[in-house]
Amino acid sequence: MNSLLVACQFLPLLGWLLIFILGGSERRVANISFWATHAMGAAILGLLATWAFEGFPAYEYLWVTLYEQAEYHFHILFYLDKVGAAYLFCTWVIFSVIVRYCRYYLHRELGYKRFFLTIFGFVFGLNMVILSGSLDMLFAGWEIVGIASFLLIAFYRHRAQPIRNALRAYTVYRFCDLGLLLGALLMDLFLHGSNHFSQLGGVFGQGAVPPGGALGLFALSLCLVVAASGKSAQFPFCFWLPRAMEGPTPSSAIFYGALSVHLGVFLLLRTLPIWGFEFLSRALVLGIGLLTVIVASVAEKAQSNIKGQIAYASIAQVGFMFMELALGLESLVLLHFMGNTFLRCYQLLVSPSIVAHLLRVEGAADTGFDIKHSAFARHLPRALRHSLPAALETTLQVLALQEFNLETGVRAVLWEPLKRAGAAVNAIDPWHKLGMALAVVGVGWLGFEGGILPRSYLAIPAALAMLIASLGAFAEKRDVFRVWNRVGFSGLLSGGVAWLAGDNATGHVELFLSGILPAWFLGLGLMALLLKGDDFAAAPYAYRAMAERKPALSSLLFLCFLGLVSFPVTPAFIGEDLLLYHVTEHFPWLVALIAFSFVLNGIAAAGVFQRLCLGRPVEVRDPAAGSEPVAVWRPGLAGTGFLPEK
């Protein structure tokens, strides 16, 4: 059973590597994906059969310890119970269907290999989430799923709207991942090593005072609920999911109809002993689900495209699952999840055929016929009649068309204040910034040398400087080098905060910076090569399309972006967790500032990659080169970076 758990986790990664190395043609990519899918299916079916033969136990397996120091441990820990079994089975079935569908659906698509690489990476992260035995490992898979979502929404990178929507979805992910990051930290802090999912029921099921007290438990529950709401597009984050449908139909089916959209439900199922311990947290989950059902059900009626309608239908069903969880109906949630998963996947996969059929029907129909004013209108179902007062019906139509202004509200609360603060920081003269920084450092150092202040208090101005650098990167749009340097400088300062906050942090800081610094400096060199001869300031909002013009350099820049934001491909991922854990022991309130800076840095760095590497190269004729067309970028209308079509 242990070997099958490891195989289920790493077979998608093996498929990814084979496609990356050997996938030189469509035929090879299709063959590799076919056999990799069947191998993963055999491993999953074998695992589930073995698990059933042993009596459906809650099984935990510690495979390897990646890092261990004092009380901190980062384990590769697998856990399988009925929740994981249901999700794992659905993952295999849906993934197999999508792979077979895409082998023909994406035939001769320019991004054929890129799509399969991304989808295998997504399943690797998804299996990591499902089989994780602790919140730390779940967070690693959570991040992989998020970046795969970002890449697949922007799959059609020749169009501006998918690129914008990809960053919009990734921004919501990052803001809500703040809850998961802080939640993992609070679990380590409260439970002192008893943070395995298999142990939560025993810790919180004894009727005693919960670890961390009632207030600490509610804070932990709130972090988990925010993370789940953002991932599953629940209130007030419902708006991003219909826009994520800009990606290919198969990716929409597996992500936003079937699997990824239900990860918030999975997180709540895994952490049910925590947030379900008290009434207030259950009431919060119930309220979020109820509001989501109302908003999604009304907004669905005004969607002008079939994928948007399916998106809101899926959001509404997940809202019902939140309500069922709050009421303690866990088994019903699993059945509901499986039914909704297969239904939405099927609806999205057949949606192109349905649209084509409806267009033919519309072309053959009598356009002057109005069913609601015909003689047999009174025999229609109530849903097709005017059953509401005119004023209320008009109001609901306006709210549905505006999607209840949720995006505007979230932007006003989260986005715009940070933009204004960052713009104010960037407006300060650089020499004034340097003078203020030197003054703060000087005062702090004199206080430390004079014995007035302990060294640990110097972590406070360092944390404020880190936050200021992140805000400046978040608001900067006209100079990608400034953005990149501020993100890197913010990461450097976060290491300084941990080093100043207490002793014995040198090893943590070195581990963290071993991933951050190479990505920072290598990224600067790559950006200089990519933008050689390009006046970025002349059109800062344009997309440079370097992924097609200079694919090798763009791929390296993407890896640098992942390293700079502490993605789980470098030691910085574990180092980030260590820094936060260390600072918590001395200045718990500073942890929120550091985690928030990490979130802003991720969004800012993603914006740099988006503007440099995505977009469409335009062929023009260079007079100096004769009549041969050359691929160059030229600024287009409204800062899109595209030339108008001739």
C-alpha cells in the first residue's frame, strides 16, 4: 500500500518529464499521455482495492522527512481515508477522460505540448493535495494547482483578455492563500507537532479547552475558511470563475467544473475538527454558502455564454456543499461532490456541440415568435412566466448583469487601497527614501549599541521596510526592473527580519535565501537579454510575447519567477515556512506583515512574467532586410501590444 501511495503521487510527474524530454511531436505526446494515464489509473485502482481489502482504514504513511530542526519538521506524509479515496477516484476518471478528449480536440493546436505539460503538472499538484497528511504538504500542492490554473487560463496568449483574466484569478488565489499560509503556521504553533490530519479528531474531540483558546481557534478557522472560499469561488470571490473559462474547454472542465473548484470543500473536510469545533465558525461557513447560492443562482440567469452559465451553476452547487458541511452532513457532501463533478465536466465537454446545435436551431427558427405572448403561455412552467413584480424582476436583472458588483467591491476593499499606498511610496523621491532608511538604521543601531533597545526590536523597522518594498512592487507598472528588484529586496529583508527577531535563525535565513537570491539575480540578467533593444517605458502596458520570440529565455525567466515567490521547486519554500515559524516565537504580530508581503510579491512578479512573455508577435516587413517578414513586437491600440487587424 505504501508503494502504491508513492506511485499515485509521482506517476503524473513522470509523465510530465517524459513529455518534456521526448514529446517532440503530437503523436509522441499523445502516446506518452495515454500510457501515463493508464499507469496512474492502475496505481489508483490498486491502491483503492488494497485500502478496501484492509477494511477502509484511515491510513497514514511517512515516506521521508525533507527537513528537521528542533521542533520543526517537514514531512512527505501521505494520508488516505474516505474523503481522499473519493477525490482520488474522481481525479483519475476525469483526468483520463480529459486526456483522451484533448488528444483529438487540440490536434494541430500550437500549444499542444504546452497544454499536456500543464495538465500533468496540475494533476501532480492535485494528487499532492488529496494525499497530503499535513497542512504543510497540502499547501505545496495547493500552490502547484494555482500556478497551473494561471498558465491554462492564459493558454490562448495571443488574446489580451485571457491574459488579463489569468492574472485576475491568480491575484484572488494569492490573497486567499494568505489564509492557508497563516493557518498552517497557527496549526504548528497551537498543536506543537500534532498537526497531522489523522490527529486532529483526537485533539479537538475531547470537549476540553481547544489549543490556542477560543479566540485563537476562531482565528485559525477564519484563515481556513477564507482560503477555501477563494479557491472554490465562494462569496465574495464568485466573480473570477466565469472569467477563468477563457482557457481551453478541456481545462475549464477539469479545473472549474470538476476538480479544482471543489478543493475548498476538500480543505474544509480535512480540517473539519478545527472549524467545526464551535458554532460561530459553522455559522460563518453556512452564511458564505447561502450567500453564494443566492448570488450565483441569480447571476447565472444573465450569462450570455454557456460556459459562464455552467460556471455559476458549479459555484452554486459548491455553495450548497458549504451549507451541508456546516450542518454536519459530510457523507452527503462526498456524494454531492462526485455527482456535480461528473455532471459539470460532461456539460463543459459537450458545450461546443450544444452551441453549434443552438446556432443551427436559431437560424431555422421564426424570429418573430415570442413564446411568452403566445396563446399557450399560461401552460408554460412557472420559471418561464413573469412570476415576480416588475420592479423586483428588473432589479434582479440589473444585479445579475452586474454580477452583484462583487468584483468592484473586492477591488475597492483589497486592491485599490494597496495600489494607492504603493503609488504613494513610489512617488517619494529616491534620495528621500535612502535618507529615511539610513536614519532609521542609524537610530536603531545607536539604540542597540547603547543598550537602550535589544537587537530583536530592530526587526520591526526591517519588517516595515519589507512591506514598503512589496507595496512599491505591487503598484509599479512602468519599469519591470524596479518591480523585480523590489520583490527581491523585500525577500532579502524578510530574511533580515527573521535574523534580527531572535537567535539561531542563521540556518533558516540561509536556506531561504539560497532559493531567493539566485532567482533574483538570474532573473535580472534574463530580463536584460529579453528587453535588449526594446524601450519598455515607451509602452509599459504592452505584452512583449517573448514566450514565442525567445522561448528558451522565457522558460528560464518563468523558473526564476517561481523561485522568487518561494514556489515549491526551491529550498525557499521550506525556508519561508521556517522564517515565519521562527518569527512567531518572538513577534507573532509581525508574521502577518511578512506573509502579506509574500502575497504582494507573488502578484507583482506574476505581472512581470505576464507582460514580458505573453502576447502575440506580429509579422511586419523590415525594409532593411528586404522582403522577408520578421517577428517583432509593436505597440498597438489602447496599450494592448497588438496591431489592429487588417
